[in-house]
Amino acid sequence: MSTGVAEPEKSQALPERPKELAMHFDSLHQQYNAGKLGVWLFLGQELLFFCGLFTAYAVYRGNHQEMFHYAHYFLDWKLGGLNTVVLLTSSLTAAWSVRAAQLEQRKTLIATLVITFLCAAAFMVVKYIEYSHKIHIGAVWSSHFAVADADLPAALTERYPDIKGEDLQRMGMGTFFAIYFCMTGLHGIHVLVGMGLYIWLIIRAVRGDFNRKYYGAVDFVALYWHIVDIIWIFLFPLLYLIG
Amino acid sequence: MTEATADHAHHDHHDEALPGTIGHVSHWQTLVKVLVTLLALTVITVLVAQVDLGRLNVVGAIGIACVKASIVAMWFMHLRYDKRFNFWILVGSIAFVAWMVGYILFDSALYQDNIREYREAHPLPTRPATPSGDH
Amino acid sequence: MAGGTVEEPSSGDVIHPKVHYLNATKGLKSWLVTLDHKRIAIMYLIAVSVALLLGGFWAVLLRTELLSPGGVGEQANFVLSNDWYNKAFTLHGAIMVFLFIIPGIPASLGNFILPMQLGAKDLALPRINLFSWYLYIMGLIFFLGVLFLGGLDTGWTLYPPLSSGRPVQMSLIFAYTAVFILGFSSILTGLNFIATIHKLRPRGMTMYKMPLFLWALYATSLIQVLATPVIGLTLGLSMIEHVFKVGIFLPQYGGDPVMYQHFFWFYSHPAVYIMVLPAMGVQSELIAVYSRKHVFGYKAIAWSSIAIAAIGFLVWGHHMFVSGQSPTAGIVFSFLTFLVAIPSAIKVFNWVATLYRGSIDFKAPMIYALAFIYLFGIGGLTGLFLASIATNVHLHDTYFVIAHFHMVMVGSVLTAFLGGVHHWWPKLVGRMYNETLARICAVLVFVGFNVTFMPQFVAGTRGMPRRYANYLDEFTIFHQVSTVGAYILGAAVVIQAGYLVHSLFKGKKAPPNPYGGASIEWQSTSPPDFHNFTEEPITTGAYDFENWQYISEDEGYKLKPKVLVTRQSLSEVH
């Protein structure tokens, strides 16, 4: 609550009113609870925002088992698993940053915020490696999907020696990758937004904005970050593991 | 929801909380334990996926993911100690998600025959692939 | 100022404040960066009025084109080419739905009245509120972009493959972007309202003591938060599909277009209740105030709002009876659709029961409220015809459907919006409008509405399909009568804009409570102070009209002395 906006009669506030308290609240506690309720409602809408893609996944998976079976050979569970570990760790540091803000441990707060940011960046690097490989071999969405026989994953050709890239095209493998790129892409956008928010928090933490009664921003961004983590918790097994 | 406590900070049993702190302060040991549990569940889910259990693979993977998500929500997101209404927002949203996914899945299974007919009449086009040159 | 002695209710104290929220700070910038919910509400009111006029412009063009049956080929057309006819109904639908009806009441009147009815100083999240207004304006600009890029002819539903399956078209991308942005504007308003109602209710005001307008807004907000993200995702995906040729909805790339319709209506059916629930909330206030009677069946009206919101999520498939959804799903959705009639009827019966033996005051807002009951009644009951599959297949995509949803959506939302604007106008701007003109216009709106849409019901049952620029000669009379009705309606709205703007400059100064409303917002001055109330408002019953008495010198109502004692005793306790 920092930006100064033209409001008349600033002086009306009583002297003991904390500077962080907006004029329409009675206490910092009320302000914190109102913000938190707003954030939870936002997270609720986030779930419904992703819900459409999960529905698309369920519909195509339910009706095209074979497509998803072949598809999972294209995804490297080791990279996915690595990203899971990275993201879970960042969730720990995000939760820890809330604790540090509550306890007014400024150094710990800045450290945990920075680690969270770095984990998010690491996640995006791994994502970049995965994406560029897929785009390189032509394992992309819908009508653009065209993987040469030589580029088929070794595990797939080992199990099904006769399979050809063209068979996969006809089967509609492009639809799987449409869903894959949309789901992980939308999740990736959320990670990028989270990184932006963490930069904002680091700046504010360095400036010393937060204290035991006013740390809402740290808590709310952490909540957002945890929901991004939760969505990945579902994406990892659904895309990488089960085939 | 064992301890859906409300408004006031229950920091009496956490000696480390500063006087007047708003909200629940999680102990760092709890947070670390939560992470270890989550990592363990990740290993389990990877291991389970290596075994072919047929349809059970999906059930198992989603089941473990639900447990992990609940742990994140309860401890990392403080829902265990938060106002109960925030918990119900989450549950309510999940209910609507389930309704949407469930009903569309149910309906789409029933009209798949139309799609199959259409697809047989209009097969997906194929296009030549260029090898990436990595091999 | 706070506390003070008990005063005899009489004129003499300042009832026209010199400094209020409109002039507390000056300059354009003080408006553009304001966090004051009242100013944001006024900015919303201006923006949605622009949208209403813009959407109405297309409606008048469409109706003018339909004056003549036309013939085969382009040259037979009256004012619009076939191509522009398609663009006109798309723009009319999209602008009216996304820019006027959905944000209309909650973002303008709701934004202003909700905190005031709670006796609060602002919404819980003022920055989010301002942000949502900017998102709305961005959406508006994108829609204007659609217009300048040559229009769009897909129909407001943007069904694939007709929409995203075509070669890349800039105006379509703009339309997707616009709806996506407007969706988030709507979500942010919704979550702000819920947070405000939960966290800023004054001590002593339980949920059951809130005015019914707030219950309606609460139910609306729940739908906004839970349904709107789905349209955001759907149109976002469609945009990606359109540009990158992804096949999730597009059959030519392996997608499933029926799934698009599922997604689209998962939002767009509940969206009908985003439109109509706030209107019902305004309606509950108007009926009670102008009957000067405690609203009948408070809890029934309150919970029927929540019930409508909940059932609204269970019925989306009735838009898809003829579009490829499975027959089983059709039967289930048909059955569930009938359920909506129950809470809707509960509301109507309770409003009528409130009128019974009330001392009815036929002020302009009350005329709108009565029109609402009639139009919503017709619109709602014809909805039952459409809910049963057999009749629906016959009436699908005819003018019967057009007339039905205009009656239920526009008939109720427009009358409630206009009724609400008139009811709260003195509070909003501190001036009185011309009551006689307002009554005439209210009657004209009602007459115009019926003349427009009654013939469409008949034409529809006789087989006149929707979205056709030309038609058979036998439908000529229905179309011509309908067009006359549209002109009456259009004229009434324009006259209204005229006298409302006129009242801003020449209108008589308004007393704090000209109509005797009992909810808290009437305890503030007209227009309200920057902080809404200059002294702590008294939490009295929202429908306890006996607490107020008419003071003829002020030409308005004042709290009775015995109620004011409460404030004094409260301040002594403090």
C-alpha cells in the first residue's frame, strides 16, 4: 500500500494509525484478512481457469488412450521430475519467507525470496531445454506435428519397432502436443508472473516494508506460488508418467 | 480440518512468535518435514508409474497428486490454521472443477461415435517430416 | 460532529454539502487515479452507458434493415449489405452482452451502493477496483478496434470452426482479446465484492440484515469468480488455435468443436445470471421502497439468489440441444433447466406479495420495477417452453428464442438498470431529475419493449429464423411492428440521457433521502462525502421504513428522533 494517490484530508487519520493501514479499514488485522480472502478467491478462479485444459486432457485421454500411451515416450520423466523437485523446494522457501516476514528476520526473508526466484528461473531453464528439443524434432501441436522416423524416441522404437512417424500423425498425436504445450505453456506463464512478483517482493523486502503486522504481500504471493506448484503436482504425473 | 481456527493469531504455543504478530507462524521444522514428505511422495509416484498396473496407474498417480496437493494446501498455504471460509472457497472451486470435468467427460464419451464417423470420412492430413539431423 | 445531541427533525441543518466526493479533489487526473469507489462507479456508469448506446445503435440499424423483406441478392437490401448485417448482429450481441449487461449494474450501481449500504468507506480492495475499470476500458477499446478493423461476422458466440477456423483475421483476434480482458475485469469486481461483504460489514449487520441488493450482488460475484475464468481460457485457447492452427476445438486439426460449446456455455449460461441477479437485487429494493413496506419473504428472496447462482451452473447444455451433444445429456439438462424456474418464481411471488397492501408510489423507478415483473414473467415463462427438448428443437434458432432472451435478459436488466439509476440518481449526483419526463420515458420503455418483442414471439413460432437479413413476405407485418417498437425504445433511452444530463446542471438540489429508502446509504448527504458518511451511520433495518419520516420543508425523509437516540447512546458507550 505504498503508491501515493490524491486523497484529501490525510490528516483525518488518528495519530496512532499505522502508516500501512488503508483509510477504509479499522485495523491491520482486518486489512490482512480482507486481502487474504481476495487472494483465496483469486486462487479459486485460477483453478477454474486451468480447469478447461484439464477437461480437454480428460476428454482426449478418455477417448484416445493409445495416443497418450505413445505420447508419453516423447516426454522425459527425468527432466519433469527434476522440475518437480525444483518447484517443491521453491514452495518450501516461499512458505519460509512468510515465516521470516512474520518474525521480522529481514536477512532470512530476502534470502528465501531470492532462492524462490532462482528456483523459478531454474524451472524455466529446464522448460526451455524440453521445449527446444521438441520443437527441434518436430513434436509440436496439431497439424505441425511431423517427427521423422529417425527422431522417434529410442524407448518407443524399442517397444514398437514397426512404428512410423506418419502413423503418429494420422493417430492425432498433434492433439496431444497441442494439449501438452497449452497446459505447460499456461503454467509457464504463471511461473513467469510469479518471478515478476518475487522481484517486486525482493525490492520491498530490501526497502524494509514488511513487519509482523504488515506482511500480506509476502503471504499472498506465496499462496499464489503454492497454487502454481499444486498445478505442476498434477501436470507432472498426468503428462510425464502415466501412459 | 482439525484446527480451523479463526481470527486471532494463536501464537501462544509458538514461543518464537513476536508479540502482536498477525496470523499463524509455521515452525521451520514443520516446513522442512512437509518438503521431505512431498519429495518422498514424488519418488513413490515415479516408482509406481514404472510398473504396469493398467487403469490403476491413472488412479494411483492422481491419488498421490491429490495427497501432495492437500499437504501443500494444509501446511504451506496455512489452511490448517486459517479461517474456515478460505478452506471452503478451495473446496467449492474444486467441486465446480469436478462438475465441469466430469460432465463434459461423460457427454463426450457418448458422442464419440459421431466424431469417429467424421474422422473416418475426413482423415487427418499427414505431412512429410524433416529429420533433425541429430542421429 | 459524531455523537451530539438529539435534534428535532427539521430543516435548518446543512442538507446540501458544499464539499463532497465529486469536488473533493479536482482535475482529470484526480479521477483517473482515484481509489474512491464512488468515482470509479461514476466512471463505470459513463462507460457502460456509452456501450449501451453503441450496442443500441447496431440494434436500430438491424431493425431498420428488417423493415423490408428484401429479396434475393445484395441489391434488394435496405440499409445494410448481407455482410454488414452479419457484422451488425455480431457487434450488437457482443457489445451488449460483454460491455453492457454483464458489468452494467454491478460495476456501476453496485460499486457505488455496496460499500454505502454497508456503511463502509470503500470496497475492500480499492486498487483492484480501479484496475478492473482500466481492464474494462481496454476491453472497450479492443471492441472499437474490432469495428475499425472491418467488423466481425461470427455471431457473439464465436463458435469454431466458423470463427477460429478461418484464415487469420485481426478483428477476430481483437474480439478474443477483448472478451478475455473483460472477463478478468468482471472477476476482479466479483472477488472485491465478496471480500467487502465479508470483511467490511458493520457490527450488528448480520448477513440476514443486509439489504437484498447485497445478497444479489454476493450471488452474482460467486458466479463471476467461478464461471468467468472458463470463458477466459476458452477464448484464449481459441485465439491460440486461430493463430497457430492448434487442434483442440477445430475439427480440421483433430479437435472437438462440441467441447468448445461446452466450455463456452459453462460460462455463458451462468453469465445470464450474472446479468439478471443484480437486476433482481435492484428490483427487491425498488419494490420495497416504493411500496413503503418491509419486503415480503426476506430469507426466501435472499436464498433464492444463491439457489439461482448454484442451479445456473447445472444447466448450460440447454444451449446445445441441437448441436451434437449426446441425447442423454440433453435430457438431463432439460430436466435441470426446469429447476431454475423455482427460485425465479419465488422471487416474483415475493415481490408481488410485497406490493400487496403497500402504499404504492408510482415514481419513475417504481414504474420500471412493475415493468420488470411483467417482462421477467413473460421472459421466464417462455424459457420453460425452450427448456423442454421437443419444443426447443422446433423453436431453436427462431425469433422466439430472440424474443425470449431479450425479454428475460434485456427486459429485466435494462428496466432494473434504468430504475436503479433513477432511484439512486439523487444520491449519485446530488440533483433531482424531471419526474414527469422520467415517468413518461418509463412508460415508453415498457411499451417499446413489448411492441418490439411480442411480434417476434409470434414470428418465431411461425418459423422466422434468426440472423437472416431477408425474409418471406408473410413475416413483414411482424418485423415492421417490431421495428416501430425498437424506435420507441431507442427514443425513450435517448430522451432519458438528455434529461439526466440536463439535471446535472439545472436539476433541483437533492435532499439526503428523497424517496424514503431505509438502507444505510440514505443516511449520507447527497452527493455523499468523500469518506461516504460524515458521522457514523446507524445500522437500522434495511426495510424498516417506519424509522423515517417525511419532512416537507426538505422535500425528503429524515430519521426519526427515537432512532437518533441510538447513536447518542452508542457514542456514550464509546
